[in-house]
Amino acid sequence: MRYESRSAFWRTVLLVFVMVCGWASALKITSDAKSKEGSTPQQDVIRLESRITQLEQRLYSIESNLRNLDQQSRIAGGSSRGVSADDVALLRSDVQLLQRRLTEDECGLARLDERTLSPTMRSARRNSSRTSDPCRMNFEAPLQLPERR
């Protein structure tokens, strides 16, 4: 028996147990009410019906919550199937490679931007900018295209 079906089985057993307890409680209340001396007042019957209705609503709420949990566990279990630690590690390395390539491309664009500036604009930018961007400082270095896989 798989884990999901065992879990669903125990949830069903719990639901049935709660329903049987509620039913037994209702029977006990009605039998106690009948065993009292004299006739039962109309108000006690109305309270009993109200209480039974409340129990039915709670049981329905519990049942719907169990269904929701079961669906969520199936969805969560289905989304993680077939993904191994090696797959995750491969994805991480690919993301790091893409981040490195993006940084190299941004540096190349900064170098090209510096090359297109006039010498006076370039010196004005260096004097006004307090940050020393290595890509902009070394703008005459040759651009290297990344190797393609």
C-alpha cells in the first residue's frame, strides 16, 4: 500500500470515527431526553435539533478539510517527483553560468560605452564618478566573446 493511500485510508477512518461518535452522542441525548419523567418540552427538542445541525456542519467542515489536505498532498507529491539532487545541482550550476555570462556582457557593454565617449566626456565622467568600475577603467582591453557550448 502506498503512503498516499494509507494516509487517505486513515483520514477516512478518522472521519468515520468522528461521524459515529456524533451519531452516538445524538442517540444518547435523545434517549436521555425520552427517559426523563414527563413529556419533553418543545424547547429541548429545538435545542437538540440545533445541536445536531451544528454537529453535522462540523462533520462536513472536517470532511472538506480532509479532502483539501488530501488534494494538497497529492499536488505537492506530484510536483517533486522525478527531481533528483543531481538535477537540482545541474540547474544551480547553469544559473551560476548564466549569471557569470550576464556579468561579462554588462562589462563588455560598459567598455563599448566608454569607447564611444569623447575624451573630454570620458575624463569628466572619471572626475565626477567616485566609483571605479573596472570595466570602464579598462575600456581599451579587447572584448572577448564567451565560449558557446
